[in-house]
Amino acid sequence: MTLAAVPPPVGVPTGWHFPTYDESRLGNGLRVLAYDCPGQYVVAASLLFDVPLSAEPRDREGVAELTARCLTRGAGGWSAEEFADALASCGADLQGAASSDAFALRLSVPVAHLARGLDLMAAAIGNPTFAEEEFAHEKALQLQEIDQAHAYPQHVAGEELNVALFGAARAARPAGGTTATVQAVTRDDVVEYTSSHLFPADAALIMAGDFSSVDPAETVERSLAAWQRPAHPVPDFEHPEPTQRAQLLLVDWPDAPQATVRVAGKSVTRADRRWPAMFVANHAVGGSFSSRINTVLREQKGYTYGATSGLDAGRHRGTLSVSTAVRTDATADAVTDIVDIVTAANGSITDDEVAMAVRAATQSAPLGYERAEAVVGRVELLLSQQLPLDHVDANLERIRAVTTADANVAWGECIDPQALTVLVVGDASAVRDGLAAWGYADLREVTPAWR
Amino acid sequence: MTSRRVREGLGFGREGGRQQQGHGQAQDATLEAESENPHARKTRPVTLRQQTAGKAGTLLAARSASGHRYIASVTADATYPMVSRTLDNGLRVVVSPTPGLGVVAVNLWYDVGSRHEEPHRQGFAHLFEHLMFQGSRHVQPGEHFSLLQGNGGSLNATTSFDRTNYFESVPAGALDLALWLEADRMAYLDDVLTQQNFDNQVDVVAQERSQRMDNVPYGTVFERLLPLVFDPGHPYGHLPIGNMQHLAEATLTEVSAFHARYYMPNNAVLSIVGDVTAEAGFAKADQYFGAIVPGDAPKRELPPPLPPLDTPARLDHSEEVPVPAVWFAGRLPADAPDNRALTAAALASSILGEGDTSRLHRRLVRGDQIALAAAVSINPLIAGNSLLVGSVRAVPGHDLDEVTAAVDDELRRLATDGPTDDELAIVRAQAEREWLDDMGTAAGRADAISGCALLFDDPDVLNQRLPLVQSVTAAEVQEAARHWLLPALHAQVRVLPSAASDAAAVAVAAGDGVEV
């Protein structure tokens, strides 16, 4: 048998671009963006509101998530049970979601049932019942979920990393609130949140799917044009500044077979001119399977099932964070390796790494946006971060132009390897001494506030 | 648990490596093992979603809550063309063209899974799958990933009970590259494998197990549950992730033997789905795979179908978990081309435990408010039986006897009264939506096609699945519930919070005294 000894050439992809959209505006001020995605027979639609999580009253944090949960628990004269039946019987799913930079009500429905799905969405947003009994039960479930989440080391690592990075900002605290703040939320708070923040003027309905058999704008008009709710000023968005000094933190997790590790520091937002170069640099450092971090920690040393780094960016904040879970006895070695790799990246990113990152980013776009849900998700992100709607194509163009020098300069400017926060959730008795001996920063053992 | 999936989905803003999975119920997470977690897109495991797959184009009628009957129109016809051919060396190839898509999915299913493993090498099929990424004659270790990701592709592999699955989605221009890489490791895996790489992947798999099971609350439940449903010696008596001690004792020689035994063109299927014509797809398949010498493919030997459990074993286990939870599992009919009985059982399981409209959710979570979450699902399998799995997490303060009494009550009620018309309409609508969702990417279609082609030797089975869902009657659902789902037919594992860290497993005799 014969197989060529070298890989076959790869054809240059033809000019992909992000799906195009039709834009319209309803009389009530709702902006409608419809992306036609042939072959996507499950329509994704998201009603997106311009409201930051930091708009929650400090002592009622979690009210946004609780509102999101309650919107679909009875609406338009239907009981919670009837409403769930109505959704399920047209194969639809409708979920609210609150995040740092937006509040969304998301619908997923087969295209044949789009009109019905939008009617249900309109009922949920326009005429939610907020029955006292449903409110009380959703609140109880939310409180239980807060407790449950604390049994998962990965979740705790994420929460404690935010605490360590963002100090007093809203971003430091759990999106869904704490036990104390959720306990304090009343039904009136949910009503108030809804009337203050979830109104049609300047909200956006983003939808994507195969619209060959339906007129999306007309369907939206029929379902949502009648929805009225007075507009209010949009609250200010916070600008959380990540901590910029070396920190080494340990959360004890007795008998954990693995240590859950996060290494994070200040980076940039998508609006920064260095974003494309940072994307490329991060791809080389930890953003892909073949990256330096995964190659060392997984493929060379076998410490972990996988290690990645990512750029987490919101409207006004940007961080780099490395995530992994490693064998307990390799914890100190693993965090040392990670910080060493992040440090060594400065000035050492190669032409090959840049070329690979550029190809990976630009050529993976058609795959990344194959699903209607992915298209809507990206537009949600663009609107919530106040980026232009042509950002995807423009950003890919900029990534194509990134040089090796650009990647190295951006990494050098944006990442301070002496100012990283290193957080370990693991068995303190087994990892404490190794971490303390490392010397990156004084080891500080932290106890989560809920413990 | 769908609500959590969507809520957590508002993960605005991360670029680069994928965030590791958050908390959530590990319903299916341990029933299959993966090669590469954090960087790749994942296709769904073969569960009810694919089980209920079939041709779209259905009329559904369901009562709307406002009192009038909502008649939905016919969903767009979303069938996909499929052309099959078998190469001279026995490789079955299916091409499904979607012109203009810009991407192509390549998907190989090999007819080997954890059920084929030697008793003292549990987990070997999955370890082997990892080694398939450690280079082959013309491919350096790590190159499989770097070449594909570096050309915009996404890729992974998974090992389940019945099969091992390798897949990548690439821009159309990289189809040749994907096929060449797959062909090279099918033909010559062991040319470059070193002891060092082998040892490294044994370590990686051990960390995979830790990350997915040992460092996760309730993470080892399935490992405890399976041997209660199937004898430890049964092909489904152990999980694909396997036994780490067995893997530590495995040798490089065994890797070569495993490759020689199972990895050959006539023990695999290849599907190519997306922006390629049928002629070009077959020509390329032949160009890269055609010269690979066939082997002596193992004959498929399936154990006889087992009846439902007659002595429902129960295991109580304590560990550091937030709330008490119970998992139950039972046998179901094996998957087959015309799997009416399994489809009926799948619909019964959906009525009981899929989503906010399900009976367990309404009774335990919403009504009695004694549970935080309740779910029932099926795992279609071919070796004699499929698997039914359910789970309930209790509200603190309510013990598991109370919870299981309510579950048992609902199981009996479905068996006694059958489903309502509205319930049947709802689960059919859900199945249709899941089908459209699964078929929404070339990767999803390729996986489903490979599955039917490998397991049933007939990719067209795929197109018969949704019509089957639509044609199964209320009486058949009731009969499935009566025959397979009654509480006396299930094993259960109860997980109880322990203050002490030395989690002790306690075997509890149940029924007429089966010791576990």
C-alpha cells in the first residue's frame, strides 16, 4: 500500500463572511436584526437588553437571574404549567439569562413554529405573571443552586478568582448573587427590575435561521409590535480594574485528587487596537491544543487532561486566564510551568506560531458560525460590548494582518507576568509547602465567604 | 437540566481555550470518554437525541394552554441526501453533499468499544484512542492536532461501549488533509509510538478520570451503578474510562496487537458530509484509504438479550456531596434498525424525565418540592440491551425514601394509565426539535450517519427514526413502561452526604438479598 509521505496541500478557502442581516425597527422602538442562515431549521432568537449586572441593588444581587427565571414561569394569562406545555408542544425552549453586560431572553424553536415561539416570547417579556408561589419556588431553587455549586472545585475556583481580581466591583461577586442577597429579593424587586430595565426602546431582537419559508421581520412585527413598556435611562456600566500585583492563593479542598488551577491577569478588551495581536499571541501560548501550555502540561508531563488559556473580555474589562486541573502532587510544578510559559512568551512568539494562529482563526470561522445559535450568540456579544456589527469580518481582516512583531509587542505590553493572580483549589496539606516554597508571591490561604 | 445549559451559555466573551465545564449534573458525562477535552468542539454522545432521530416533516397537534388547540404547520423538509459505497478493501463510505456549505465533516466509527475489552484491560479501547493522536508513520506526535487546527479545523475522538469515533470538521479545502491523516493512522499507527508517549497518555487518561469523575461530586455513580444492571463480566459491566490499574499494567505490545485486531478498513465506516460532491468524496476516500490492506475483521458477537432485572439491587454510598441523590438504572431492548420497542421506551423516559413538562419534574420539583432536579434518559446500545438511567437530587431535609417513593409512584402510574395525548405530542415535538438541532451541523449529520452505517450497516436507518417516533402509539409507550420501567426492575445507587471525608461504600441487600 502506498500513502503519500507528506500531507496533501490545503486549498485556499473562498471568501467566507459573517452572515448578512436585515434590520428593521418596530413602532415600540425594538430593533430587529434577522440573519438568514440556510439549512438552519432551528431558529435562534435573542431579545437583548442593555443593562449591566452592576445595576442590581447591592443588597439584592441575584435579582437579575431570578427575574430571568421567573419570566417563563407563567405569562399572558397562562399558568406556569400551561406555559411550559405551550413551549414544549411547539418544540421550543425559552430561557432568560443575565450577564455582566446584558440581559437576554433566548428562544430556540423549529422554523415552522417560529410565529408561535415568538408569541410565547412576547407573552413572557410583555406580560409575565410573577405569581407569588412561582417566585418563591424559583428563589428557593436559585438558593439551592448556589449551595450546590459550592461543591464543585471548578466553580469555586472561578468565584474566588473573581474575588481576587476584581476587589469591590460587581464583577468580583457571583452573577447569581449570594445566599444573603438572594434571600433578600422580593417579588416586588423582580417586578421593579423588569419595569426598569426590560423595555422595548433600544432593545434588540437578534434572530438567525433558515428564513426561506418565513418572513422574519413580519413575524416579529405580529408578535412583538404591541408590546409597550416605558423606557428608562440605561444605568452606567462599571469599569472593573483587575488587580495588578502578584498573588498566590490557596483554597483548601481536603482529599481532592486534583488541584484546580487558575492563573489570571489584566489584559485588554475587544475594542483595544491590540486585540487581534493578543488573540494570535494567546493562541500560541495556551489557546489551542498545540499551544505551549497544553504541550508542556499534558503532552510532555502528563500532569493534566488539558490546560488552556483564554482572553475573557467584557465591555469594559479584559483578562487573560489559564485554566487547568492537575495531579495533586504536581501542583507546584504545574503553576511554575504556567507562569514560566506566560513570562517566556514575551518576545519569543515565532513566525510559525503566528502563521498557525492566523490560519486557525480565519479559516475556522465558517465552522464556528455554522449554527444559528452561534451567529446569534456572537451578535449578542457585539451589541453588549458596543462593537460594530461588522466586527467579525473586520476582526478577521485585522488578524490576517498580524505580524510576529505585532504579537510579541502586544503580549509584552498587555501581560505583566509579575502581576498575575495564581489560585489553587486543592488539598492544602498536600500542596501548601510546595506552593509556599515557590516564591512567586507570599502564599495566602483563603476561605470562601460562604464557608 | 436544560435550563442550566442555556443559562450558563451566556458566557459572553472568552476567546481562545474553552473554559472547562462548569458544574451540572453528570447524567451522561461518564458514559463515554474523550480524547481531548478543553480545546475541541464536542459532538453529543449517542443518546436519546440520536435515538429519536429521523426524517423531519411532521404534523403535530398539541393543546395550547389558552384553551384552543394549537395546530403547528409542517416543519421544513430537512432530509439530507446520502450515497453509500464500499471500497474494495471493505471500508464502507457514505457521502452526504451540502453544496456551498464551505465546510466538510469527516467521521470514522470503528467497530470497537469498551465492550470488546479483555477483563483485565478495562479502559484499553479509550487509552488506545488517545494513542491515535501520538503520531503514525508520516505524522509526528501532536501533528494531527496542529495540522487540522492550524487549518481552521476542529477535531476530537470519543470512546463508548460499542464504538470508537474519530472526527474532524474542516474548511472544504482541507478535506484531503483530514482524510490523509485518518488513513495514515488507520494503516500505520504503531510505527512511531514510543514508550514515553505511551506512558504519558496513561497519565493523561488518569487525569481525565480524575477531572471527570473523582474530583466531581457524584462523579463515580455510574461506575457503581453499571455492575448492578449488568454482571461485571457483561460487555456493559464497566465504563469506557475503565480501570487505571489495568492501564498502568498495559504494554506497548498490546497497542500493536489491538491495532492489528480492530483497526482496519473493513471494521470501520467513513462518512464525509458537507461541501463535497458524492463523486469527489468517493474518489478521495479511495485515493487515501483504498490501498490500505483489509484484515481479518472480528465477527460481531452479541450476548443474548437480557430480561428486565428481577432483583433490584441497591447500593448506598456516602461522599462529600451537597445533597442526597439517587440514580436508578435498568435494562432496555437493544438498539436495532427497526427499534419500535426501544423507541417506545425512549418516549416513556422522556415523558417521565425530560424537561420542565415531564412527570418527575412536575411531581417532585414543582409539586411536592422534594427534589431540585429529576431526569430520565436512555442510552441506546446494541449488545443485547440498552440502558435506562434516571436521577433525582433531593431538597435538603427530604430523605431518599420519600423521593424514591414518589418516583416509583410515577413509574407505576405511567405503566398503569399510559401517556396522555398531550404528553405524547410534546415528546414528539421535543424529539423533532432535537433531531433538527443535531442535524444542524455537518459534524452532527456525519456522526449520525456513521452510527447507523456502522451499527446497522444501513445509513438509511437514520431517515426512519423520526417517522418511528411519530408512529409509536400511546399503547406501545404504556407497554414499554410496564415491561421495562416499573420500579421493581431498576437497580439504584443512593449517594448520601458524609461529614467524614473517608467515604465508605455500604452494600445493602435488597429484594431477596443480592449482595453487591
